[in-house]
Amino acid sequence: MLTVMTGPCVLEDMDTVLKIAEKLRPLSEDKRVDFYFKASFDKANRTSLSSFRGPGLDEGLKIFEKIKKEFGFTQNFNNKTDR
């Protein structure tokens, strides 16, 4: 079985993430694939200090909850910190 972890690099707004999840649905339904939806809610390692880092923990968890509810994806998320 092939393991695939995919999704946006960083969570954007809810509408964008839902569109991405919808495009990934066929891959998640493929029985030959161990599928994980992966994204960051706070990506501190951006090349520019003014770059969008993500929605933060609270809003990020709401987005992940919505993805789980609507698509049933197994999820993997990471949080890069400045430390």
C-alpha cells in the first residue's frame, strides 16, 4: 500500500481548503492508498517575516474539524515554531 500525505502547505481560508479537499477526495477513496490530509496552521519558517503563517491554532482546528466531518480524512498537521 502506498502512503500519501498531501494538502496545502499552510491552511488558507475555509473555502480554499474545502476546494482542495474536494479535489483530493478521489485519491482518499482509492483502496490502494493510505491517505492523510496534511497542512500547517502556523508555519513560522517562511522566507519572509511578512508572509502569511496560517490561521493559528483555534481557527486551524475548526478547519480541520470541518474537513474531518465533510470528507472523513485521516489528518496530519504540523506546527513550526520560532523556537
